[in-house]
Amino acid sequence: MIKPPRLRKGGKIGIVCPAGGADLVAIKRGMDELRKLGYDVVPGRNLKKLAKTGFFSAKAKDRAIELMNMFEDEEIGAIISSRGGYGCMELLNQLDYEAIKENPKPFVGFSDITALLIAFNQLSNLITFHGPMIGDLLWIEKPEQAKKNLENLLNVISNPEPIGEIKNPSGAPYIQTIGDGIARGALIGGNLTLISSLMGTPYQVKVLNKIVLIEDVDEPPYRVHRYLTQLELGGIIEEASGFIVGEFTNTPKRPGPSIEEVLREKLSNKPSIYGLACGHGTYRLTLPMGCRAVLDAESRKLIIEEEAVS
């Protein structure tokens, strides 16, 4: 895997809108915080227009151009997504993966951005970062925690040393063991809905001997069961080394099994944990997708064995 050059203090950070349009108040607060920390913030062309096209921040062609411009700009030291929402899958056949490979830099996001994290991993051989976004509504709802999430991200993409153990912050959910055992392999994955949606396409996630991250929001247990059954039928669960389950937030209450019961049914035969503070919850840890890791499910420990940037 290509480890992108580390983000240097005072470097330029590009902000892109590859999916939906973000809350402008949240974006401004996030960018202002980056500036306070000494970074030069460069809004993408679509963010500057402050327009929306249907579900999206702009037409697919314009979103793809914005993203490629950021990668090809030699002065940009890192790229952070403004928000997820919906739309990244539209871009997958419009990007120049060789150009991205030749211009590696930290690329950050989660939720719908999962489609890009996986594609850059697999087609550009680039380590990517499942982490907080600049347009997160936490900047409005819980600004102090949003600041801590951002500082954790900046530390990960700026520090060319082995990351070590990933621990939940104080106050975050308790990590549970779903399936015992020790798993080793590179990290891959992200949002469960996106992983499921990519099945059967050229951009389907490749998980053989890898540790797979899944998380989601607003999904009732029966749909989580459906997504996991799709992964099961596609051989994903069998091929994976183990599973890290992040948070499943805003789960609609319905009669029937809980999310935890669904996870135990589907993943208990693999080393698996549930409750790592990443994804749509309040605490949004940064995970380097593509880095080698060890998951000790019984001890509920995840250790990143190498540095994520060079």
C-alpha cells in the first residue's frame, strides 16, 4: 500500500463535496477550526458555489472534477470531505485512479464516502482514512467533541510513526466481543449500506484475509440482517479475517431481534467486536484503511501495526 506523505503543520487542506451538499454553518465552523490550528483551508469548486443539484452538491461530472483537481494540485497536503449523504458511487467510473496513485495524499471521510475509500484502496493502492468530516453537524450540536475528533484525525495523518492501539475515548460505548479469536490483516470497509450496494460491481470490496469495518445509521435490525445476509451470500463473511463493528446509531425501534442479536447471529464465527467509536456517533475515531492491524476480539483490542503516512 502507498502511504501518503504526512500532512505538515500549516499545510493546505482541500475540502471537497463528493456527495451531498453540507450544512454551511457546520462547514464554516469546521474550516474555522482548521484555520485556528494553523492550516491553510482550500474550499473545492463546488463548495465555493454553495449550490445543490438534486440529492447532490453538484452534477457527478463536476464532483469528479473537483476531486481530481484536489489530488492533482501539488500544494494540497490532505483532502477532507465536507459530508457524506448520497452520491459517491456515481463518481467511481469517472475518476482517474492512476493519477490519484501518482499524487498520493491523505483522503478522509466516512458514511457515503466509503465508496471512495474502498476504490482508492483497491484501484490506487492508497491508504485512506475513515474519519470525521468538516461538515459534521457535531460542529453545531457538540462542538467540543467535534474539535477532539478533528485533533485525533490530524494526529493520525500527520504522524509518521506506528499508530498502535486504538482505544475508545472516555464516555464512548463499551466494546463487546461478538466472536472470539485473533484476526490479522489490513483494514478495509466502512458504511455497511455502501459495502452492500457495491456488491456485484467492479468496485466490490475485496476482503480476503482482511479485517472488515462496518457501521451505519438509521437502519433497523432487519435491514442490517439483510445487508449481512447479502455479504454472507457473496462470500464476504467467510473470506474476511475478522470484523470491527462500529456504532449503529439512530436505530429505529421495531419488534424483533436487536442489532446486537443480528451481529451475533451473523458474525460470531469470526473474531469480531462491536462498539468501536467510529462512524455516525458522537466519538469519531480515525481508522487508516489499508494499514496492517491485529484484532484481539476476546480482549477487545485493535492494534494498528504500522504508520499510516510517510
